[in-house]
Amino acid sequence: MFDLQEAYILTKTGSKGGKTYQVMIVTPFGNFPLLSHVKYEENQKTIFKINNFINSVQTSLLVQQNQRHYLLLLILFILIMMAIAAYFATSPVTTCTFYKSIDKVFIERKSLRIKQIIEHPLENIMSFNIQEKQFKYSKLYRAVIVVKYFKEIPINPQYTDERSIRYAVSRIHSFLKI
């Protein structure tokens, strides 16, 4: 930049009352802002350097600002989102299919890691139960098929809300007419 005239701090107040400070450099060609979101104290040091340079016989001045802490937060956010996406991509998807024509039920669990198929004749189904599990301050539920010898097979290994489980069990009952 040529022919610097002065440097000052521009204070901006946000809608929630928060303040940000930005160094403005005044030249005959207009005002040039430096980075915003830099601490007020750092901005004071920067304008002190610039104004001292303007009033001195020095031929050059190097002023550097960075916002690496925002980059760190961005990278951390991206890593967290990737971990969540990886969890959902690898968690199993369960499909439970009842076939009256071949008198069987198939529970298929697929994920990137495994593929499991559980098969039972419909005549082996004794009943459907709803299991509950206490999690911190709430209860979660899952539907299980009770087959001969009182063996319980969860339709879906994950627990969820009671309303959707009761609805699923009632739909199965109405389909099988149990």
C-alpha cells in the first residue's frame, strides 16, 4: 500500500450486542480493512505499529494477522461430522418381512460390516413382546418376537420410542391376525 494516512479501529456491534473490532487503513484510494474477529488488544498493537510507521522514516512495514483458531474449530467440526456420518453409515439397517405364502419370517440386518439373516417359521412364533430399557431420564423400547422355547429375537436391536414400537407390533398383529 502506498501513501498511508492513518490506521484506526472500527467497532461493529452485532444484533445481540456483541462487538467486533477491525483495523482500517486509510489511503487516498480508499479504506482497506484487515481481518475482523481479532482481539481488541491485538488490533491496538497493529494500529500502533502502522501509525508509528507513518510518522517514521522507515521504508517498509510488515503486519501479519491470522485466524488460525477459526480454522482449528472448522477442522474439529468437520472431524466430528465425519465421525457421526461414519457411525450412521456402519450401523445396521434391519428389515423384518413376514411371508404368509411360505409361512416364514425373515429378519435381515445389513451394514457395511455385516449381513445377517434370521429365519423362522411363522408357526414357531408364540407372541410379540415389547422390551423396555431405562436410559438416564427416559425409557426406550424395542419389539421382540418370542418363538418356541421362549427364545426372544429382537426385530430391531436398537431401542426407540414407545409409540412407534406399539404401532409396529399392532401392524404385525393385524397382518398375521394373531
